[in-house]
Amino acid sequence: MTEIIKNVLPKNTNLEIINLLIKSSNWYIALDAPNATILDKLFDDNIHSGFSMTTFNKNKQGYINENLNLFAFIITDIICDKINIKNYEVDRFMWNYYLKNNEGINHVDQKENNYISILYSLHDGDGGIQIGDNFYQDVMGEAKIFKSNVYHKGIGPKTKNARFNLNIVLKICTN
């Protein structure tokens, strides 16, 4: 089941985050699949998966972008407060940038059952996320929350030039 939280951050804050993303030099070609290579995505696939930037990963030391992570932690806190999750660990913050007609491949963010994924949309658009058999269009300031072990994929815009979002993966702790 997918839960939707609306109006997480105001419009001007979302636009400021997009401004930071546009200026970042840490983008890489999104792979989505564990055994895929960049060359596979560029030359062998029919669909390009867009670009990603992981700014926090609990398994790696250090942050890539303190400002983006500050926004990501605030977004996470607001959403967890609204859905009454009090005990969690951030596993990863990954920002996504899709160009027109980019499309990810079906994947899971974590295999374990005690993880949730949050897809936060930074602007309105005709792209979005497919979770299972359901498509959710991007709405500025809206978060889609689902189990991390559910297959999903990002879908780039059809008429707009770009799609930006934040993928948050949280471990739900029992203690």
C-alpha cells in the first residue's frame, strides 16, 4: 500500500532545492539494477534511466552535499512526524534527475521488510513513479511512502524537460 502526504514543504523551498541540484556536479548515470554497468545503460538499453546523486549512505563515510542533506533530513522528519514513525534510521538519500522520456527499471530499494521508501516530488510534472501496478504523477511537495521491498521505477516526463525528486530509504527500528 502506498501512503501519500501532501504539502510537505512550501513551493519556494522546493524551488531552492532544485536550484541547489542544478548547480551540483555530483550527478552520475542511474543504474537501478545491481549488475548493470554505465555502458549497458548508455549503449545497450532502449531506455535511459536518468541521473542520480547519493548524498547520504549510512554504509559510507561522509556527506556529499551538506545543504541538500539538511533539506533531506528536514523532509524526512516532517514526513515521519505526519505518519507517526518515531524510531528510524536513515539508510540513504538519493536525488534523481530525469530528462524527457527517461525511464528507470523495476527494482527494490531494500529486500528486508523493515525498510520504507519515500519518493518526494520537488515540482509538478507528468513524470512520476510506478509502484507495483500503480502510477503516481509528480505533485510538488508530495511524498509517496511504500515498503522498500516493493518493485517500483521512476518515469521521466513526457512533455516537460526535467523531473527532480528525492528518494529516501529508512530502516524502521523496533526498539
